[in-house]
Amino acid sequence: MSKRRYVARGVPGGYRVWDNKGRRWWGDLYELCPDDLLTELNGRADPENVTALLKRYRALKR
């Protein structure tokens, strides 16, 4: 059984996305993990969809 590439992990102050393949944090810190991002990470975890969702939420923070 292979590990999922991207997972949402709780960190002090919220959630971050962990990249198992790259072994690093990916994206921004979120106080609340958006439902559609969490659904994508727990489902197919398609890198293109994850990237698009992260860009959308990053733009909303500005």
C-alpha cells in the first residue's frame, strides 16, 4: 500500500499540507482547513487540483 502524496496535518495555529514525496510543507498555514481542500487531499489528491485550491485560498487571504 502506497502512502498518499499530500495530506493535511494539524500544526500549532491550524493546518498545513505535507508533501510525502518531497518531504516538506506545501502551501500556506490555514487556521481552518477548507472543506474542498480536505476532500481533495483525502480523495484523489490530484496535484493540479490541490495547487488550484491552494492558489484560490491564498488569493482570498490577500
